[in-house]
Amino acid sequence: PSYTLGVLKDMIVKSLLVVTALTLSAMGIASAKSNSVTLTTPTKAGATNLKPGEYQVKVEGAQAIFTDEQEGKSFSIPVKIEQSDKKFNDTSVDTTNANGMDTIHEIDLGGSTTRLEFGQ
């Protein structure tokens, strides 16, 4: 069948989100203070651009600290911290894609009720 570019792009983005969610759930992350996330594409968190890779995410005050597991570099990003009514089983990352760049809107930290909201 014939698909428009927009439909194909939406299908690819949804497929990437499903793969990321499955990868994170398979990791069985349970720590409330430090969580691992996998970024499969260049991703913007707040005003910071992160390259694809594995990152440890820690919360310190009103900052999310992303540490690149391969290079050891850390990035401090301001976040709004919210508490959910329920505990998150797994860490999940909510992103949107525009112009080939994913943008993180929020991260739910597995094993906790903590939700990190990123300003744009």
C-alpha cells in the first residue's frame, strides 16, 4: 500500500518507543534513586542535547543528573519533580520527535512514585 511520509514517520517513532519500553522493562530497574535509560537517537532533555547511549539518571534537588555510562560524562538538567499516586514498576521515558530529534517530556522512575518533568 501507499503511505504518506507522515504516516511512515509516525510508525517509525511508535516502533522506536515500543522497542525502548521493552528494553527498559526487560532490564528490571528497581532502584528509586538511580535508574538507567537507553537513548537510541539524539535526544534533547531540557536545553541539553544527549547523544544515543546508556545513561544513569539520578535526582539531586531539582536537577536530573544524566551520566553517560560509556564515557562517564555527566549532565545536570533542571526538572520539576512530581509524585504519582502509584509506584512505577519500570522506568519509562516519554518523548516526542521533531526534525529528527527526540525531546524528553518526562521520566517515570521505576521502583518509586517519582516523575521528572522536563521544561522545554
